[in-house]
Amino acid sequence: MSVLELIERGGPRVVEHADLGARTTYRVGGSVRVLVTLATRADLEELGPSIFSSATPTLIIGNGSNLLVADGEHEIIAVHLIGEFESLEWHDEHGAVIVEAGAGLDLPVAARRLAGAGLVGFEWAVGVPGTFGGAVSMNAGGHGSDMAASVTLVRTYGPGGARVWKREDLNFGYRTSALAWPEIATDVTLRLAHGDATSALGTIKQIVRWRRENQPGGQNGGSVFRNPEGDFAGRLIEASGCKGLRHASAVVSDKHANFILVDPGGSANDVYALIDTVRERVRETSGVDLVSEHRFVGFEQVR
Ligand SMILES: Cc1cc2nc3c(=O)[nH]c(=O)nc-3n(C[C@H](O)[C@H](O)[C@H](O)COP(=O)(O)OP(=O)(O)OC[C@H]3O[C@@H](n4cnc5c(N)ncnc54)[C@H](O)[C@@H]3O)c2cc1C
């Protein structure tokens, strides 16, 4: 199936030359040949086979909060889930609470709603601006927890149709999981507990305050590098003298050295070049090879 056939079949669900960079939290970078937006399971079942059978590389995008897309146009089919994939429901089962979240739902929205309903164990996610699909794929985490701590099942749709992944199939590691293209996560199941809503909302407030005080605002993609075993990427970057270092439109944050900010109207290629410089300087000063947390589109994956 060619991209042209997908465009014909998809109608308004398929947008040509879509600005993908604008859909990332860096808000810079290039466009893709087509962006396919799927709002229903019927959409996925109808267009999925055309997407999977295309010779054009494909990318599933959540909120783009861990993506850096190179400047220029990329011959890629990007897929984005909305609508029916943003649901949130829960029920009691043998004393625990089973939460079913659509893969397109935002983590902070879910964290607030669950805490408000007195369901505890997911408050940490309020500060992670991703979707459930992106979070499960990256095993997002923070504040002493991560997705692996509560995920029990993930439902995906791929070339072989619908599939259910048990927790043990997901092979969660530090910011990694076994989920990879062509499997599109559609639903994520969590196991949480009943607790006190006031206390859970208090935790949410504290986390939001901590983030505001310790992390920069502006256009960024969160932590650029994973923390190496027994150390912190931010500390190593600071020790290398890179805090505040600028490369054209990109700058290492003064507030937290593991964040790179980019000027409005700036360039993803500037961000990538600065990531390379920071890695090089840290290697020179401490001998540590930092590994990026980001997923790169149109760039070599920095390893
Ligand atoms: C200000 C800020 C703070 C952050 N803080 C944290 C933090 O504390 N902890 C943390 O872990 N991360 C953090 N991040 C990074 C980011 O929010 C997480 O990695 C998040 O899980 C990415 O989700 P996303 O929907 O934005 O995914 P995207 O960035 O869109 O995609 C990331 C990866 O997930 C894949 N993917 C997305 N959706 C699906 C799907 N439905 N099915 C299969 N694969 C999919 C993509 O193909 C890609 O490989 C932060 C980012 C920012 C900008």
C-alpha cells in the first residue's frame, strides 16, 4: 500500500506535510510526509492495515514530550491517537482498583482525576507531560515510582491485529520497555489502591511545586540524558562546565543542566548539535558516556 492510497482512503484523518516539530514539547523541528490521526478503534482497524503494509517508515507519536525531530521534511507516516483513546475508567477487583486508560490520555490529567477520586499510587505522574502510550513505551517515572510499578496489562494493535501484553512481556527497564513499532499501544491497565483523596491531592500539589522550583519552563523535552548508574546526568553536565552553554538557538538550562531549552522559532538541529557537544564535554571531563532519554527522528540515535 502506498502513501497515496493511504491518503485517499484516510480522507480528513490523513494530513500531508504535517508539522511534527510543532507537536513536540521542543516545538521546533520538521514535518512528516503524512500525519494520521485516529479517533476511534474502528479508524485504527480500517487504516491500520494500510499503515502497516506501507513501505514508508512509521512513527507513533504521543505528546512528543520525548521526541526531537530534525529540521526539514521526513518521508514518514506519523500516527496519533485521540478521542476514544483518551478514556479513563476504573472498577474494584479483589480489594484493588483496576484502572483502564486509553493510550492517548495525558498522564497529568489521569493523575489528578485518580487522586481526586481517592485512588492512590499514580500521583507521581502529574509532572510527566506524556500520554499513556508514550509513558508505557518509555517506562516513564519520577518521584520514586514509574509505570512498571502499577502497569498490569497493555493492549496493542499491530500487523497481527490486537494483542494483550502481560506485565512480564513488557520487560520494563530504566526508561525502556519491550514495546516498539509496529505495535501501537491502545490501552493501559494499572493496579492502584484506595486511599485518601485529600492526602493524594496534597502530594500532587507538592510535586507540581517541586517541578516549578527545580525544573525550567520554556520549550524543552525534559531530561536529555539518563542518569548513569550511581550518578546524575545533571551533576556531570554541571561539572563539565556546560551549564548555560549556548549553540545558536539552543541553550543548556541555568536552572537544571540536564535540560536544553530552545528559543521560539529555533532549530532542532541546534538542539541536537548541543546534545552532542555536552556528551563530548562530559566524556572529556568525567569519562562517562551519557545516553540520551530522547527518541530522535531524522537524526542518529545518540547512544
Ligand atoms: C517538562 C518535561 C518533564 C518530563 N519529566 C519526565 C519525568 O519526570 N519522567 C520521565 O520518565 N519522563 C519525563 N519527561 C519525558 C516524557 O514526558 C516521557 O518520556 C513521556 O512518557 C513521553 O510520552 P509522550 O506521549 O510524549 O511520547 P512521545 O514523546 O510522543 O514518544 C515517545 C516514544 O513513545 C512512543 N509512543 C508514543 N505513543 C505510543 C503508543 N500509543 N504506542 C506505542 N508507542 C508509543 C513513540 O513512538 C516514541 O518512541 C518529561 C518531559 C518534559 C517535556
